[in-house]
Amino acid sequence: MRNWAEYEAGLQKRGDLTVWLSEAALEAWRAPASGKPGGQRTYADLAIEAALTIGMVFHLPLRQTEGFLRSLAQLLELDLPIPDHTTLSRRLRKLGEIQFRTIPTDRPIQLHPSRPTGPTMRRPSTRRPRRRVKDTL
């Protein structure tokens, strides 16, 4: 290695965390009313998939995933209900395993929870309005 400043900057970038939430994802977070009698779901499958995906990406147990999402909602100043760890555990069994595919790239990758195909990974685009939190770990 000859250019240590460039190497150091590259290492620092590895700790950079940027989280994007589209307005569509925020609107789809809460489950619609089912029309059936009894208790209604609070969280849409999209919210559960997003929470479980974040937990898998960062290797977080369910309780820590819940705390991480609460802190993200607080940073974004959002009034979103955050699923607790028991809800995540129960709904995980119903949703099944979430599979990832890898994308070979040297650029940042966006993780998009989507229905009905499950989470997908995409390269960044600037077409949709999003809320953003950027922090360095």
C-alpha cells in the first residue's frame, strides 16, 4: 500500500451507515384493517420483514433489533409503532425464512423490503422521495 491516506479513508467509509425510508414504505408500515372481528394486526408484513432483515444484516437478536428500530424512528422523528421482540418471533414463523442474494459491487447497496417476493437489494437511485438518517458507526 503506497497511499495510506486513501487507504485510511476507505476503511473509515466502511463504518458509514445510511438509512433511507421511502414515503411508500412509511405508509405501508401499519397493517390495514382485516374486516374480521377480534384483534387487528398493528404491523404490516412489510414492517416485520424490514425489522427482521435489519436484525439479520447487523446480526442482532430480536430484543436488540427492537431497540435499534426504536432509535431509528426517534432519529427520524417518526411516529411509527415498532414491533416488539415477541411479535417479531411469532410473525417470523408465519412469514418463513427471508433469503438474501448477493450483488457484487464496490458501490453502496440499498435493501428494499418488498411484497410479495421478499427483500430485494438494489443499487441507489434518486427517483423516489425518502427520509434519510446518516451516521457513522
